[in-house]
Amino acid sequence: MTYQEIIDKYYPDDNELRHIYMKHARQVADLALAINRERSLNLDPVEVESAAMLHDIGIFATNAPGIHCHGDAHYMRHGVIGARLLRDEGAPESWALVAERHTGTGITMEDILQQQLDLPLGDYCPESMLEKLICYADKFYSKSGSMAKKPLSRVRNSIARHGSDSLSRFDRLHEMFAIPDTEA
């Protein structure tokens, strides 16, 4: 099953949610592919594109009316929902892990306990190069508003609101993946 077949299964209607999903996923995929090339990461471009196009597959099941999602789950759960869907579809585990671990700059078990987050207890921090790359690229694009690429200062300010640990994790990702397109 290709990433497009999976998207078409969960976003079959030509509506605003599908348009938002496709635009955001394409933006993240294009940036991740550019970083992969420019930083000579040597990740398989097909895997980078596929995982990036599916990283948010679970958003439709969440309650986020601002982006036309009218499900029951808290938005924070979209990663674990997406990972389960991808596993159920028989997608590569690497794609499921990207979906599961891309939220914020990763979510630790300590974060879940301290903030009483609506997530199964676990550690949802990106580990592989693919997971880290897509997590990083995702921070530059929103699914709401103009959906224009965010400048680095805005990305950092947004992440800083979630604490110094989150910002430190982002800064480590930035050291690994910065290209001229992410410096502005």
C-alpha cells in the first residue's frame, strides 16, 4: 500500500480537511527531502516522503474544529492514533514510529505524568534519523492560518512555551538539520 492509498482511505472526500492535510504533509515532506539532500543524510527519499506524508494521518479522529477535524479524541493523541492506523494497514514500522513520535519535539513519560497529558504512558521522543528529521521539518509548518513557512524565531518561540527541555531538544535537532531554508 502506498502512502497515497492510505491517505485516500482516511481522507476520501474532496473537502477542506483533505486540502489542509495534503498541503501540510506536502510542505513537511518537501522540507524533509531538501534537508536529506543538502545535509547528505543518505536516507531513502521514498521512505522520507512516505513517512512525512503520513506523519499526521490520525488528525481526522481528533477534536480540532479549527482545522476541520471533528473526531472525539484530544488533538494530543493524533500521533498515537496515526501510529495504530499505520500498523493496522501493514505500513512499515518506521512510518508508524514517525507518526507516534513527531508531536512537539517529542513527549517524555515525565511530560505525560507532570502535565497529565491524555496519552498512554510511554516515551514519544524521536529516536531514528528519519523520526528526528520529520519531527524537525514539521515544526516549520502549521495546519491553520496562512500555512506559510514559519521563520526560525517563531518556531523557537512557539516551542519555548512548552519549556526549556522542549527548546533544548529542538535546538539539538536544528544543529543536525539546519539548512539555509530553515535559518530565516
